Amino acid sequence: MKTLKISLNSIDKVKAFVNEISKFDCDFDLVSGRYVIDAKSIMGIFSLDLSKPINLNIHAEGSLLESILKVVEAYVID
């Protein structure tokens, strides 16, 4: 599992993010405080506080993980 800190601070970013990660056949979790939701769920994402950075847990390994990291790098913050 890989954990990244991401920002989804607009409706367009949320829609694009869900469309991108839905192409992969593995699990993604978004963690904000004590809430953990499925990152492929638009409704779930909008239940979080999007003004703050969110932790993305990617449940993948190897070349699949590398492909995912290339796609989600646009949302990653330091």
C-alpha cells in the first residue's frame, strides 16, 4: 500500500480524479481525519472536507502502482 497526500479542491478536480482512478482494477481509499471512504465514489468524496489535504491510500504493487502514480501525480501535494 502506498499513501499520498492529495488536494481535490474543486468539483472539476474531483470528477477528473474519479474518472482517472476508476480505470484501475484495485482499491483506493481517501482518509480525512477519522473518515475513510472509497476514492472511486464521487458522493463519498463530497462528504469530506475538501478544503484540506486528504490522504490517498493506493492498494496496488509493482507496475500497476507505477502506472497509478503517473496518473495521480497532478493531484499530489507536498
